Amino acid sequence: MNLVMHTETFRDAASGQWIRRFSGRAAPREAFIDPDTGAVVRPRDLFPNQNDPFAINDRLQLGEGGYALRTLDRARLGMAPGRDHQSWAMNMIPFGVLLDGSILDPSGPWYDGGPADPNNPFDRACTGWEYEVTHPVVSQLVGVPALIAGHVQPSGMFHYHGYPRLLIEALRSEALARGKSSGPLTVGYSADGFPVLDYRFAESPGGRLVFRFSGYVLRKGQRQVVEFTNPATVPLGNHDGLYVQDYVFDPRQKNQEIEAALAQSEAYFGLTRSALRDGRASYALLDQHNGGVLGDVEGYQGSVYGCVLTPDWPMVPRLFAFEPDETFKQVIPFEPTGFGSRILKVLGVSEGRRSLYDNCPADLRSIRQWHERPPY
């Protein structure tokens, strides 16, 4: 495969656990082919742009001397979240890494009572409301081209916020070229130890297409206080997808919305009404982690739990099923170090992921205690 990221699993001698580690270049491919137009898309030509003044840094590495990312391979251990499983909050920790070395990092800036400010990504006002970067307003504000659904951090690290369509189409073409025409398509690995899969695959060569969609829907009506948010700072307006908290996990409602879309437009993200009616396709909804047990995942024996990238929100999962590995927690520091951090401390400003907790007064700490789990 045409990849610059390498991954391997090994058994840790001390713990006996299976560990997955990553190495190679931490950057996207040089070019993609847009299957809709046939045009060549070069990510490096898209940055810097007017709202994202940073170029992709091709010197960034995974592994020793770079981002030494690793995970406990929970899929190999047969682990999966149960019905009453307690989730782990994302809290600005990257969700995972893709097969081309790019990071999956869907987190966005936080609402602080004023307009969205990409230079103020931390929740200084302890509102609990997070801007959704895939929303067109925020995408434009932070310089995310819709074509690739990602952009560049000040360090030069490119990361995806949404569904990486061009990369997935490239991986699908390469899988077909090496004879893999069925089964879930692995596109990366999550920080909590599971394969990351595409939402669409064939059960067998030339067989029925299987679609896995998200179970999330937009809340209805005007914004009100929702769980894990500050009742004193509710953004104005209706739930329209501008904020992560505009969405709620509601599989029953989502099924109704998919059926309505199939009835009205005959299709929903590649699933057609005729294919469903004729038995040439089927669909099911994922859990709140955007995951599920899927059959015959490459690199594993039999069916395993996997996280799924979907074209419908959240696209990239927004909850970890299990605790993410410490190495992924270091991509965005818990608290900054060096001269700049000392100045911030003198000014009384708390930055880094720790600020998501420290900026909340005692009576609002529950905003950062997702499912009774601390944020760090």
C-alpha cells in the first residue's frame, strides 16, 4: 500500500498486554484524486490560506524522535463497550491516527460568550459549549477546505476534523488492487485501541453492501441548557449544528430521519432505497461512540469492535469507549511548558487541556466530570 505510516503490534513483556505502536511521517499524502471530478488535489497547495496561516510540516514524525504514539490493542483482546459502559470524554485529545500518518482530531474552539475565536481554543469561561468545526461557518473561520475536511495547527501538523473522503477513496482503490473487495475497510486506529473503519463495505466479493450510520441527530428548537454545560451561558439561536452540543444520540429519531430521506430523495449517503428494497444493501446504526462489532476486520481474527468514520455527524467519533493512551494525551499538552507558560501563569490565564477543568469554579466542576470521570 502507498503509505508513509507504519504500525505494528507486540506483546509487552512486563504486562503481557498487546501494544500497537506507530512510526513514519506525521503528514498527509502528497496528492489525491477527487473521484467526483478526476482532479488532482494537493493538500500542500491549500495551506497556508487566509484563515489558516500555517504550512504542512513534512518533517513531523511518528515514533521515536517525534510523536511516539501507541495504544493498548483492545480489539485484539476482544474488548468492547457494553450497554451500561461509562465513556471517556475527548477533552481535546486526538481521536486517532490514519494510515497515511495524519491525525484525527475533531475538537474545536470553545464558546466563551462571544464570537468564535480560533486563537482562543480553550474554554476560559467554562461554558461547556464547543464549536463544531465541520459546520460551514466555523470551517471558514479556521481555514478548513471542505474538500479535505482538515487543516494545519501552528506546529505544522495536519489533522482531520471530518470525514476524510479523498483518503478513504484512495485506500479503497488500493485495497481493490491487492484483491480485497469485501469486509470492513481499515483506515486507521483509535487512541483507545480499536481499528478505525469506513462506514460502507461489501459483505462478500460482489455481495450485499453494508452501511453503518451514526445514531446522532440535531436537537429540536431553541438552544437550552444541556448536560455538561453552564446554565448561565447558553448560546443564542436554534440547534443548527454550530456546536457539538447541538447534537444528541437518539437512534430511534435517526432511523426515522434516514427512512424519511430514503422516501423523499431515494438515497442517504450512498444507500439507495432501491438497493435496500431489493436486498442488495442493508444498514444499521452505531453506538454513542460511533462504533460497533463488525465482521472480519483485516489484521484480526473474526469479528471485532471497531470505531467508524461516517459521512453523517459526528463523522469522527466524539467519545472514547475506553481511556485513550497517555501518548495521545500529549499531542495537545496537559499544560504548556517554557517561557510562554510562565507568562500565562503570571497573568492568571490557564491554558492547555488542564484549563478545561481549572477554569471552572467549584460549583461547575460537573461540566468537566463526564460520566463521573475526570478530564485528565
